[in-house]
Amino acid sequence: MSPIRAGRATVATVTAEALAAASGALGEAVESGGEQLPDAPRRAATDVVRKVSERSALVGGHTVVALAGATGSGKSSLFNALVGARVATVGARRPTTSTPTAAQWGSEPAGDLLDWLGVSTRHHVTSTSSVAVGSLEGLVLLDLPDFDSRDVSNRAEAERVLALVDLFVWVTDPQKYADARLHDDYVAALASHDAVMLVVLNQVDRLTPHEVEECVADLKRLLVRDGVRQATVLPVSAQTGAGLDALGQRLANTVAGAAASRTRLAADVRSAAQRLAGGVADSEPTVAAADQHELIDALARSAGVPMVVDAVARDYRMEATGHIGWPFTRWVQAFRPRPLRRLRLEDKTIEVRDQDVRSVLGRSSIPPPSPAAKAAVALATRNLAGVAGAGLPTPWADAVDAAADPPGGSLTDDLDRAVVATPLRGRNPIWWRLIGVVHVLLALSAVAGVLWYVLLWGLGALSFPVPDPPLVGGVVPVPFLLIVGGLALGLLLAALSRAFAGVGARRRASAVEARLREAIAAVADREITAPVAAVLARHRATREALNRARAV
């Protein structure tokens, strides 16, 4: 309950700490929301944050009350009656008030506050010139230009000062209390500020008591329609003084409560946050793992991962043949092009160091992505952005789309660098060495058998005695057994080794594919997923900050 409605000076609505926290939250929302928030409400919120800072920095416990009303409502007469002196100009010629006039009660200087308000016409009220009510020490009362003035500058000045004061006192009269400009442009627009709003029905001396009751009831009905839930209407007459004591007491209670400025600023913060709240959703979408998996699949195809994996498998088989193939034919591998070398991916091992990676970074010879691969990436990216932006206001959804679409050809280059930097080889299996040793022994046995027969042939050619070679089982000569056994077992071992190499190639290709997909996923996260997540994080920060600002 506000001190205005309560009629007591002990009720404070908003603490300085709570106001500062809410204003800070509003500033955070403006900063995090940026261009994704509606432009006009965002500028208005920035002005509110600045106003809270400037008003809170002013020293002194003054309460600024503005008398605002239409032409002929008797604002200036009411102002003079409250001051107890003819300070504001009153007359039949309209408009009579073109600039605000300030009356200050109390000894505490209010110069800085009035400078901030931009009010140059000032009057200091002595203790003998005030109405006979409670203490008005600290009150700064303003008589504003008519808000329906034919002079545009007068209306603009009234609206400028109204944006800065602590308490609105809408002054109307029996003829204009239903005026649309008062209700639609001011009261309804500031309905959220009802805690710092008071309505005065002036010139009731022209009515009978019954007519006064009817006008007050009808005015209250209009105020409720405007959104002022607990409307307060005071019937007064500046001419006869009727109701001035009640109005003066309300002002005295407001000044004593010393909470009107914080209450008004808190209402400004809430109102600004509420207008900005239309620019954010109630929650943020969640990007499922399946959507990211689809994106990684498309990026992997675009980066040529299937081609690289196939090259790794073929390169493994060729390297295996060079180590465990039949010694009499393995030399042929030296004349065959290596698949990874053709792709300029042949220089890395699983033990690549950072400096090694940097030394080989650059373009590979992987063919550029096909139109179909590019279309798949575009489709997966749009799907991810569509999921991430679902349910968000259009500016936020557009920001998600923009974040999911890296500029230019940077994504293609990043994918290629990720492939280039990924280790594609590994340590040679130990069994290669064992099979290689066995192959050498079998080859040597075959060669030894051949040399044995050559030696026997040479001895016979030179007419030397030719000894008979030893027999195995009394039937098979040892040289023949060495030749046949070495060749047959070598060919059999080569066939088995080729089968084992095929298994190893598939395992190597699977491991490399996992590493490549991990590298592709890192690129996708850095270039697409992380920027999208950053937009959603900004949305969350904006939404939560607005909720804190509205809670003041």
C-alpha cells in the first residue's frame, strides 16, 4: 500500500536497495537484449534507468508533486491556494501557464533538484503562507502548463516534467472531468502508476452537494475503466477553500512518508520492463541431440569425411602390405600412389604435437563439397535454427538464423582445416613385426633351397663330384622342401595377413572417422551451435532480468 492511499507516513513501498536492484536488472535486460528488443520501448527503458540513477543521486528528501490538468481546470488557482500567495498567474486568457512554476516548503535547498527538473520559476513558501495542515517540509509543488494547450511547446513542457515528478495530481473540473485527452493520453497511459496518482475535482463550489457526489462517483468509474484500481478523488474548491485541508493533508502524508519518489521510479521501472516483456518469450527452446547429429552428418559429408575414411582404410592396407606382404612382391607397393598422400593428408600420426599441427595446417586436396552436400548442410542448419528459434519473437528467431549461418566460405575452410589437423594414422601393430620376421625366414628358406640347387648344378657343370641332398622321410630332398615350403607357406601367410589387414583397416577407419566427426563437431559447435546457444543465453538473461525488474 502506498503512503498516499494509506494516509499514514509510516508505510514505505520500495526501499532504495530494491529500486537500485530493479533498475540495474532493467539495464541488464536492455544490454543483453540489444537490437532484438523493440526499439521504442528499449530507448524508453534506457531513459528510465538513467532517470533512476540521476534522481537517486540528488541529495535531499524532497518530494516533487505536479498539478497537471486541462485548460480552465483551475490548476494555477489551486496552486496559489495551497501556497497561500499569488505565485502562479491566473486569468481568463488561455493559456495562462507556459512554463512550470515551483513552490518549495522547508529550509533544505532544492536547487539541484529544480535544475534537474528544468524549472526556473521558483518560490520559497514561508511557514505563515501555507495551508493549515501537517508539515509540508520537503514538498516541491509544481504548477505545469496545460496538457491540452493549443501551444505545442506548452504541451511538450508539461509532458517532459510529468516524466520526472514523484506524484501526479490530476486537476479537473465538473465540465471536463470526462475529457478523452485526460483519460486516454494520461491517466490510462499511467495506470500502472496509480500508487503515485491523485485526482482532484476542482470548482465544486459550482455544484450542489448531490451533484458533487454524482460527479465524484462518475469520475471514479471512469478512473477504474482507465485501469486505476483504487482511484482516489478529492472534491475541492480553490475559490472557497473547500477540501483544501484534505488535499493538503494528503500531500503532508506523502511528504512524511518520503517514499513517493521511489514508488514512482519503481512504477517507471515496472512499466518499462512490462513493455519490453512483449519482446521476449516465456522460455527458451532446447536443441535436441538428434538435431545436432543431423548437422554433424551433413557437415561430415560436406568436408569429405567418407572419402578420407576410405583413403585411410586403403592406405592402411597398402602400408600393411608393405610390412607383412609377400617379400617377393611387396616392393610393388612403392610404385603405387598413396591415397592419403594424394589428399595431402599423409604427414600426421596419432602423436602429432601442436607445433606439428600448425605446420601442416592449410588446404587439403579434398574435392570441394558437391551441390547436394551443400544443400544438405543448408537444410540441417535451417532445421537446427528452426528448432532453436521456435516460439521466440521474430527478432530473436532472426538472430538465431543469423547465428547459425557463418558468413562467406569460412565454414568450408574451417572444416577443411579440421580434417587437415586430425591425426589419420596410428602406431603400427606389433604383429606386423612378427609376421615380417616369419616372412623373411620363409623367403630365406626358399632362397636357400634355390641356392642349394644352383650350387649342385654348378658343381656338376664343373665336373666336380655332386653330393646327393639329404632327404626328408627318405623321399623329399631338403632343398626342394625349402623352396616349396618357403613359397607355399609365404603365400599362405600373405593371404592370411591380407585378411587381418582388412580387419585392421576397418578398425583404423572407424577410429579415424570418430576423430574426424569429433573435429567436425567442434567446428559445428564453434561456428553454429555455440553462436545459436549464445543468442538463447542472451534471451534467457534478458527474460530473467525483466522478471526481476517487474518484481520491484
